[in-house]
Amino acid sequence: MRTLVVATFLTILFASSTTTAAVPDNQQLQSLVDQLREITEKARKERAADRWLLNELEDLVSRHDWPWRNELLNEDFSDGNYNQNPAWNVISGQFWVDGRLGLRSRSEPEEKASAPQAQEQKKDLGKALLGALLQEAMRGKERQAPEPVQKRDQPAEIQLDLQIPTVYALQLEFSAHTPPQEAGQIEYSLYQGKNGDTGYRLILTMGDRSSMELLSRINGKTRVIERVEFDNISDGQTHAIEWRRDPNGQIEVLLDEQLLVRTRDSSFRNPFTQLSIRNQGGDFAIGSVTLHGS
């Protein structure tokens, strides 16, 4: 058995250097990887090979394996809408389809929305004093009937109901149109259930200190899995995120094909039921969303 494993190991090494160029979709290489996985699992179960060799073989399998073979979603908003085929649900804020950029949303911070009002009050000191007196007189009334929050200050969130396995590969193309000197934040989440209190969240924060955070949220309790910083990408250009999780719980996140996050997490064993995109503040466009599962 040990000889067979070593022979297969050499076969895979040779195949990976020859079939990759010959077969665009790497079907032959994937078939060999599948066979190697079966042999390695059998050898480990029967203790038919040295541990170091089995570890090397499993590492080789993980590097060449592509378990995300079923396409679950392929959306580029080219039909001009987001409410059919598939049907996205707007939870808050406003979304529209830009014929050039894709699904677009804009969310303004609360202080920006209130700034014009503050400037108007400063123009006339008398009016400002009168307003203060009226405000004091009406304070008790305001406590009983609070003024509703303006929708433009709310995050813009949109969701898609979809069965998503724990082994997934999510690819997104997006562009950030918030001025580089201003902060912006967009979140991509995979949720279980309707409440949005259990699942993974991938948060991109733009600005002087741009960062990416991977969080797990279970019953409303949030844990930071990984956090990294990167150069500001609020440049209006298209950028690509690839966020994938393999059968062993390894999570990788790439930004423009550059690996930013590689970690392991086993927080969730049940499938996810929702994909959510949340614009917490800024001007963002989603050019395409593609999702594959095991």
C-alpha cells in the first residue's frame, strides 16, 4: 500500500505540471486529486503509510483541489433590475441598477445629513435663539412622540434568500466611489435564519486606515476571527473579492487575487440561508456576484 501511495504522489506531481496547461478547466487534474484523496484517506485509516507522507499528500490535495463545483448564483444585474431572477429583498435604504457599474447604493452618515441645517441656523442668531426657546418648550412633547429617523441616514441593506453550504466560494466585483479622504464601509454576510444574528460577516472599511474584518456572529454575539489592513481602494475602479471556505474549515479571502486572510474556523456546521450586502456608509456599486458550493 505504501508503494502505491508514493507512486500516486509522483503521478500527481507530474500531472499537475502537465495537464494544467493542456486542459483549461483542469478536469484531468481534479480527477487525479480525487483519486489521491481516496487513497490517502484509506492509507490513513489502515495506517499503511508514514504520517509525514500522509500529511504531505493531504497538503498537496488541498493545494490542487477545487471542491466548489456547483454554481449556485451568477448575477451581474445586466437585466436592469434586482427584484427577479433572482429576487433580492431591500431591507433598508435605496438600491438601483447603474447600467455601467451594476447594483448601486449610497448611504450618508448622519452628521452629513444634518450639516446643512446647522449652517442655516448660524446665519441668523435671532432665529437660533428663538429656536432654542421653542425647543425647550416642546421638549416634553418630543419625549412622547420622537421624530422618526430619516431614511437617508440608515444603512442600505439588501438580501437574497439562498441555500448556501458551509463549503462555498463567493466572488464579488465591486467599486467604491466614496472620496478617498472620507470613511466608507460595506459588509458581505452569510446568515442562518431570518434574524441576521448568526453567520459570517466580511467587513471592508475604507479611508485612511482601510481594513478587512472577518467576523462570526452567533445568537447576536460577535467574535473577530481575523483583521488585516490594506491600501485604500476608494478609487472608482473595479476590484474583486474571493471569499472561500473548504471542507476542512480553512477560510481564505483574496482582494484583487492577493491573499489577505487565511485562517481556520469551525463555528458553523449547518448551511446558510441568506446572502446579505450592507452599505454602512459610502457610495458603492456591485458589478457581479458569483457563488459556488460543494
